[in-house]
Amino acid sequence: MAASYYRTPAEQHLLSPGLSSTGLPSPSFPSPGYSSGQSSPLKPLHLVPSMDDMEEIKAMRREDERLKSHIRRLRLISRIIAFCISIAIFIPITLTLHKFITTKDVYRDVSHPDGSTVSRTAWAKDSKVWPTYMYFAVAAFTVLLHFIILLSYKFGVGHANKAATVATTFSWVVMIGNLVVWSVAAGLYRREKDLGGKSNDLWGWTCSAAAEAIQKEFVGEVNFDKFCNVQSVSWYAGLVQVGAAFLTIFIYVLVWRRRQTKKKVKRQTRMLTGFERVRR
């Protein structure tokens, strides 16, 4: 009789110790190359990004480049505008101060309607000059700062942005500074004009009826109407400077958006092209 090829489960186990009774590898049987009881670690899984994911990254990069281009143009434009406005404030206020300093000790005989004559200067008694000096100081500092920033463009955008970090200290003093400094300066300058009905500040005095009454005596020294208009222009330019501060704020909002976009791109890229362990 031919030999039977049937074997009992016990015989099968003796012949194939690595297999369980179900025919699957036994948990107690060591894997080749590893000692008994040691689990084999899984290799890192390389995640391949899908086409949709790649398109999303490309779209975010295009948005980043678009924002970068807009930010550079707007930064340059805002700095040129701020510099021009600062000059528009600085020159008139400087002319006014120069005229005051050079004529404050020049006396002329002025006839009153009652026939009396008095020797006086072209300016109000006890002239209040601190608003003009304050406005001049803010304008001078702003002109110098924006000149340095624009000069830095000669050495490249990077240098301009570093100089703008000083301006970021003044861009948070031009942004908050121009907004606050110029709002306060323009507000105080306007408030002190004819304060309490007294035209003893330089701007208020040159625009007053009292100055107009003595114009003929000081015709060769001070043109009151001209300096009234000059200081008015300087004040309105200060208001425009406040508006320029809002442009700076808008630019910094774009900068913040760009930074968020860059962070998102980097995060997505790391997630899609990085290595991960699915098990430890």
C-alpha cells in the first residue's frame, strides 16, 4: 500500500516550527536577521504629494511673489511720498523761523489811529514760538530719516530695509509715529493759532488783522500775507503726512499677510515631502 501523505497537526508543527496551526507565521518564531522577541522596525514612509497638493503649493508661491512685488513697490512709493511731504512741511516752517529770527529785533515807528506813535517789531508782544519750533523739529527729523532711507536704496533694497528698521522704529514711530507725532504736532500747531483770542503765535499773528494794520511799516521786512499762506501750506502738508502714515499701515498689513503665506507654504512643503514613521 502506498505511503500516506497525510500528517497530523503535531507532525506538521515539528516539520515547520515557524508556522502556526493556521499556516501563518508563528508570533514566537523569530524573523530572519533578528533575535527572538525583537520586533522589526518599519522604515520611514516617503509621502509623495498629489497633483492637487503641488498645485496648491505653486498657487501659494505665486501669491507670495505677487505680494512681495506689491510690497516692494508700495514701500518705495510710500518712502518717496513721505520724503516729499516732509520737505513740503520743512521748507515753509524753516522760512518762517528764519524770518522771525532775523526780524524780531528790527524796530519801526508805527502810527496809531489816535495819532500816537510807538516803536515796535513786526511780531506780537511776547510771541509764542514753541509751536513753530516743535513743528520744525518734527519736520527736520522726518526729512533726515526719510533721506537716509532713500539714500540706502543706492546700496540695495536690503540696506534700505535695514535703514527702514530704524524707520520701523520710526515706522512704528512713523506708522504710529507719523500717525501720532504728526497728528499731535498738526493738532497742537493748529490749536495754538489764535488760542484764547490772542494771535501771539507766529502763524496766528501773520494771519491776523493786527499784522495787516502794520504791514506798510514793515513792507521791506515781512510780508505777513505770504507767511500766513506759507504756514497754512505747512500745516495742510502735515495732514497729508498723517494720511501717508495710513499708507504705511496698509503696507505692513501686506507684509504680515506675506509672512503668513510663507509660513503656510513652508509648513505644507514639510508635510508633503518629509519623512514620517507610521509606527514606532
